[in-house]
Amino acid sequence: MYRDHKVSAIVTCSGKGTRFGSNKLLVELGGITILERTVRAMLVPAVDELIVTISSENEEVYRRILIDDAALPVSLVPGGAERHISAMNGLEATTGDIVVVHDGVRPFVTEDLIMKVIDSAIDHGSAMLGMPSTVQVKLVDDEGFIQGSLDREHSWLGQTPQAFRRDLLRASYESAVADRYQRVSDDADLVHEYTSTRARILPGHVNNIKITTPQDLGTARLIIEENDRT
Ligand SMILES: Nc1ccn([C@@H]2O[C@H](COP(=O)(O)OP(=O)(O)OP(=O)(O)O)[C@@H](O)[C@H]2O)c(=O)n1
Ligand SMILES: C[C@](O)(CO)[C@H](O)COP(=O)(O)O
């Protein structure tokens, strides 16, 4: 229990890695898979239960890495065809009143970042990490013409973990199912859309990268070297 709350965490690991070219969760970084690195990072004392979403083709290998070899205290739950379906399936397996959702491909999350979103979700109901944008983001139409620019002072680049009161997240997913998932981008938007609860955004960390393409591995290796030096 943390501040009288039971905290559940979901790590979404059921993606196909299309942009990466293979299942990036099985790539080794500094001697362990990205999957194991992220899951270990999420197992902080405040997290009472940890759910890892899997896919049928990876169930055996994930079970071997996380449970048979590393003996990590996690439950494996089937994910879905889209990230939000995986998060929703994970949510059904949670029993805490605060739920943290994290991308399996963000292995450099730290306890400090996890605690920030948990504290803020307890206080505000919905919270996520982000980095203030250092670039000007253009909105472009289908013909390749600029429609406008986002005001940089108010543009942040979203990260996970995101954390919520479970009742808000559950109600949002129920509404999203009824709405055939018309308006899903991430969990914080979903909660805002369906419960009008605005997420508090908190500064993440430049190293809390999402491994999306093979190029991200170079950055990841630099982060590991930097972490090893400090
Ligand atoms: N159906 C899905 C899709 C994604 N994810 C997970 O959500 C995280 C963020 O997704 P992303 O990086 O976009 O991964 P992929 O969906 O695998 O990538 P792509 O879109 O290139 O296929 C990853 O840990 C991924 O495994 C998931 O659990 N279920
Ligand atoms: C929640 C998220 O990490 C937002 O940064 C999301 O998973 C991003 O997925 P995308 O498909 O790379 O936009």
C-alpha cells in the first residue's frame, strides 16, 4: 500500500514492432532484454501488483524470460490488436485503486518518474509524463500543406507511465467500447474524453525514450553507457 492506496501497474508488451522490424521487446540492451529491463524498472516498492500484457506468439518466451528465469512477481495477460486493447485487457486483471500504464518499450523509466505519476493520480485522478517540446510542431493536411503550428510554449511530447484512479480508467474504457474506440490516442486522452478529467502533466526525462525504430537503439546504448558511468 502507498498512501493508503493499492497500486497496480500494467506494462503493455503485445505490440508487433512493425516500425522496428521485429519484436523489439526481445532485443538485448546491456545484457538483458528490453522486456526484462522495463519490467524490472517498474517493480518499485509502491507497485503492489504488476500485469504484463503478452501476445499468443510470445507467451512462451515472455514466460521463460520473466518468470522461469528471472522469477519476477508478475502476471501475464493476453493483449490485443491495438495498444489500447492491450491496456484494457491488462486493466481487467488489476485489483488496485490506482493503475499505472507503461509502454514495455520505455526501459529507462525510473522510480522517481513512477512515483511522480502515482502521487499525482492520487491527488488529481489522472496524470502523465511529458517533455516540453523543443521543436515547433506543424499540423499538415493530407495534401502536404501546413495547416498551422502548435504553440511551442504549450506543446509537450507525451511519455509513459501514465496513472489513473482505476474507476476513471475503467469507466473510460467502458465508454470507449460502447463508442467502438472512435477517439483513442492514449489513456490520458481517453480519460479526458469520457470522464472530463484532465490529466496533470509532469516533466518526464529525456532518457525515458520509447524504442520505436532501430535508430532508437543507438540512443538506448548511449543511455546505458551514461548510466553505467554514474
Ligand atoms: N497491440 C499492441 C500494440 C502495442 N503494444 C505495446 O505498447 C507499447 C508502445 O507501442 P509501440 O511502440 O507503438 O509498439 P508497436 O505497436 O509494437 O510498434 P508498431 O506500431 O511499430 O507496430 C509497446 O511496448 C508495445 O508492445 C501492445 O501492448 N499491444
Ligand atoms: C502512450 C504513448 O507512449 C505516447 O507517447 C504511445 O504508446 C505512443 O505510441 P505511438 O504509436 O508511437 O504514437
